[in-house]
Amino acid sequence: MRRTAAWGAVAASLCFGLMVLWPSAGRAGGPAAATAAGNNGRVDAFWAKAKQEVYRSADELKAQRARELRKGLRYDELAHGNPRLRTIALTFDDGPHPQFTLQLLKILKQYDVTATFFVVGQMAEKHPELIRAEHTAGHVVGNHTCHHVNLTKIPVLEIATEWQACEDVIRSITGETMRFARPPGGDYDDDVIRAAMGLGLTTVLWTDDPGDYASPGDMVIRHRVLRRVGNGGIILLHDGVQQTVDVLPQLLDYLKSRGYQFVTVEEMWSEVRGRARPGSIKVGR
């Protein structure tokens, strides 16, 4: 579907029905009416650039967080959990997917584990029943933008629109407001994180990324997850990958055998902010 005069094109859906005009160039500047064919071409160029996938490694995110702290920047940002607590947050990005989401939910139920699903608005619109299934099962549903774009590559004024459009979709399905967000690929800057904060969203990153989106093999995923796992870890996995579904029981068996408790990012955020005490997290999750 081509993006020409508007970010979302005219459609009945919440994600695609927003008439948000791009500026004529760059991240700076305000909205501009894209009325000429030349402007349409620039919009398409912006869209193509924004759709280029960028994946930040856990080490890159850790280094970026360290730079923020040195500069005295304080964001609503969850980069890792409490290192004193033997807890782990499982997170799944890029869903929902009819072929995979229900498989993930079935496994999580079998192991009595709650997780966090960072969902894409346009996918949620296509499969609202899967969002309801995640929500009903007690998992946290988080914001992963409406179109899964690189937020650092779109005009500043459109960043909040991507967050808000996804929020509107999920609220229309669950009746609840989301509290957590994750920028696609983990690529963010001050504009991205402040736009999220302006909507009441806490940005969630990760400490452990096995690169399962590339389907490197079950054993590779397992090895990569377990070599970095530790107290307060946030594991990034993806909804939409069969190898992830296949290896998930092995990961849960191993981590439970090592005494880890599984928490949602909401519970982990409470831990970090000091509202939870060691031993207060529910056992068996």
C-alpha cells in the first residue's frame, strides 16, 4: 500500500485512517500539505527510509543508556530489572500472528508464565481476537507502533502519532490504556522517548537478544539466550517465528530449573521503582 499525501492513507481503520501530513524534508519542521507530485515522491522516500529495519544490540542499548546517565538525562525507561531479584521478563515483538501467537499462548499457559507482547497496531487491527486472547490470559500488551517504522527516521511530529495510533487500536480491543512501549529495533533518541512519555508510556528495552527473527536455528537461539541470562533480565523474542515457538519450552524448563521467576514488564518496572520487595513476586510465574 503506497504512502503518498498522508502517513496513513485514507481508510476506515484506526491505524490507516489518520490523515497525518509529512513535512517536506527531514526530521525538523512542521506539517506541510503534500499536494504536488514532487511532494508525493518525497513522502514515499521518507516511508521507504523509515521502513528500513535497524536492530540495536543489547550492548549498544547498554552503552546508550550509560551515555544518557552521564548527561543527567532521566527518562521513563526500563533497560533492565532489579539485579538483586532472580526475575526475568519474557517479551515478544511484532505480533500478533495467527499462525504463531496462539502457539506461544498455549506454551505460556502450560508453564504458568506471564509475558509481555509488544504488538504492531496494523497487525492488531487484522487479528483483534489474538489481542483479546493475550489480554484475557493476563499478559501485558505493549505498544510497538502502528506501522513498525524506525521512529528516528520519521518527522518529529509523526512519532507521537505512531504511538497514539497503536494505542487507539489496542484500547478499542481491550478497553484499557497501554503503559509500556518499545521502539522497533530498539532504535530511539530523545524525541522518540519523550513522545512516548508524553502519552504516559514507559519505554522498555532489553538485555538479551538472541536474534530469533532471523531463524538462526533452535539451538543457536537457546545458546544465545542462556549465555546472557541473569537477574533482572529482559529477553527479546519475536512473535512470528516458528523456531522461537519450538525452543520456548526448552528455555522455560531451563530457566525455571535455575530458580528464575517470570514477570511482566509491569511487575519488573515496579521492582525497579522499589514498590516490590524480594519475595513479593508471585512464585511459579
